[in-house]
Amino acid sequence: MDDNNLLSLDGRRFVMVSSTASAVDPDGPTEFAYRESDGLVWGDYTGDTVVTGRFVGIRDGDRIELTYVHLLRNGERASGRSGSRIEPLADGRLRLVEEFQFAGEDTVHVSVCAEVA
């Protein structure tokens, strides 16, 4: 298996461990399910503040560029764009370090997600 297959996001799940946009509930963090094929990346997420969310984008090497939209538990909707760096961890899992921006806002937030073992 080559390095690209080892780092494929297809079928991997991640949980948010930190975010500058909101507090992360360690007992119920937002969880992301990724799919990947031929440079296309897509998936969904749900968690402590999010009822349901979807994302779609592209991958180039260790970088992912996504557009996302989600429904919050308070009934509000949010959307935006993000760019993530894929980092391999010593134990074989992956970590995603993401810079994201909500539509209509200037603030750039940073979140870190770790692959679920």
C-alpha cells in the first residue's frame, strides 16, 4: 500500500478536540465521517451543538479545501469554508488542523480534530 492510500480519508471518523469558535464537550464532541475518492472529499457531522452538517470539497496532497453547512441545536443555520492540513500521528491515526470562516464573517477560527481509533 502506498502512502496516499495510507492517508486516505475514506471511511475515517474524527472528533473535534479543540476549537476557537466554541467550547468542545469532551463527552459529546462533534464527530465527522469522511469519504474520499479521486481527490473529492465529502461527508457529514453531528455533535454537541450541531444537529446535522454536510461538507464537500477537494484534496490536494495533505491539504483539504471544503465548503460546509449545518443546522445548530438552537435552530440557526451556519455555513462557510475551511482549509485543513492532514497530519499523521505516531500511532497511525490522523489529525486535521483546520482554519475555517463562517459565511459573512471576517474572523478565522481554528479547530483540531483527531481520528477515532
